[in-house]
Amino acid sequence: MGAGVGIGKAIAYRCAEAGADLELVDVNQKSLETVKEELSEFKVDIGIHKVDVSKKGEIDALLRGFDGNAPCVLVNNAVIYPSKKFLEVDQAFLKKVFDVNLNSAFRMCQNMIEQRLNKGGIVIDVGSIEALLPLKNDLAHYSMSKAAVIALTTALAKEYARHGSRVNAIVPGGTLTQGTKKMMKEPYKLNLGLVKTGLQFQMRLPVGRFGQPDEIARVAFFLVSELSSCVHGALIVVDGGFLSA
Ligand SMILES: NC(=O)c1ccc[n+]([C@@H]2O[C@H](COP(=O)([O-])OP(=O)(O)OC[C@H]3O[C@@H](n4cnc5c(N)ncnc54)[C@H](O)[C@@H]3O)[C@@H](O)[C@H]2O)c1
């Protein structure tokens, strides 16, 4: 899910390159078509599905379409991260963030685990360092949603490992994607707080640079491969050393 740009697209690229057939899901039809076109060199089957994962009805229609043959790998990556002051967050806003970032992952995991009980399946949830060490202001709603995604990962790993599911989370740090570029650009001129956060981020970061989407995708690729056959319930931080600094 969320395969149209950024980290999701990079994961799709790595998997297609390795010969995997893909079912790509995103709310943005145009970016899905672009990804499909870009991956056509790999001669794998690629289905694209325009789905707003915040809408349960759309997710359910997608899942019905698989007709009991859910893909054996699920990547829960779709996200929104709109900034909003904590005191201004209302129920509708919070619901939207949770529906996209968390409830979609919950529903997809439920369905995939059900369909692949004792057959084997791999789930990769995508968390965030913001869930563990919030750096930027006005993202409490996002941090909460990602903390819950991590909790979902560890709970399902414990409960379903014996039923054939391997469930792990990647926890990215600052990674240069369409989403982060947009966030950096928009209010930059007006928002000194954001400039300060950017500087603090750079100063703390041992590698001194943002990650690239493919640096997350390579870890995802490890997690879908047999190389990680005993990795269950792991939170794999890919943050250039940010949390450890
Ligand atoms: N980029 C970073 O610095 C960073 C840091 C920590 C964690 N992450 C996590 O990595 C993942 C990917 O982040 P990114 O930066 O590549 O994001 P992005 O904003 O660049 O891309 C997100 C994708 O999700 C899709 N999407 C958004 N709403 C959707 C909806 N309702 N239904 C279906 N698809 C929807 C978008 O169309 C887009 O293709 C996210 O889970 C994010 O929390 C990213």
C-alpha cells in the first residue's frame, strides 16, 4: 500500500527486479500507472489498484478482488503526515490520520493473516522514528499512529508466528521522498521553528544526510527474503544512526 511514490515505490522496484509479481495499491492512479510503466522492464505481472485506504469499503472491495488468493507479502506503507498544532487537532482530523496510517494496516493484516493461515505470509509494517523520539512539533497525531503500527507489529508477530506469518516493522528515519520534500518546502519561509528542527536533525544525525528510499527498500527486500527467516517481531531502524546519537 502506498506504492505510488517514495519508499513504497522503491520497495516495489526492488521486488520487481527480483522477479516478484506485484499488486500495487495507492490512492493516486497516475503515480500507479507511472510505477507500472517504469517497472515494465522486469517482465513481472503488475496489478494496479486505485484505493483510498482510509475507506474501509474500498479496502474490502480490493480484498474481495483477490478472491481468497491474497499476495503472500503485504507492505503497509501508505501514509499522510499533515502538520497540525496539537491543540487544534479535532476528531475528524485525527480519524483521517488514523484511518490512513493505522486502520488500513490493521484491516489488511487481518485479511492477509486470515487468508494465509498456516500457508505462510510476510507482513512488513512501516513505522517511524517519530513514534520513538518525536523531533518535529505538530505531529503528535502522526507519532501516535506510527507507535500503534509498531504495537500492531509486535502483537501480531507474537500471536501469529506459529501460524506461518512473519511480521516485522521497518522504522525509517528522515528519508528523502516526495512527502518529506513537500513538508520541507511549504512553510519553510514562514516557519522558523521548522528551520530550527531541520538544523537540530542534521546536527544530531551521525551520517549527516537524509536516507534515500532505496536504502529502506533494501531492508524491506531482506525482510521478504529467506535471508530473514528467523526475524520475527523486529523493529529494524534505518535512520542513519539518529536514535543512537
Ligand atoms: N520519508 C521519511 O522521512 C519517513 C520517515 C519515517 C517514516 N516514514 C514512513 O515511510 C512510509 C513512506 O513514507 P514516504 O515518505 O515514502 O511517503 P510519501 O508521502 O512520499 O508517499 C506516501 C504514499 O502513500 C499514498 N497514500 C496517501 N494516502 C493514501 C490513501 N488514503 N490511500 C492509499 N494510498 C495513500 C500516497 O499517494 C503516496 O504514494 C510511511 O509509512 C512513513 O510514515 C517515512
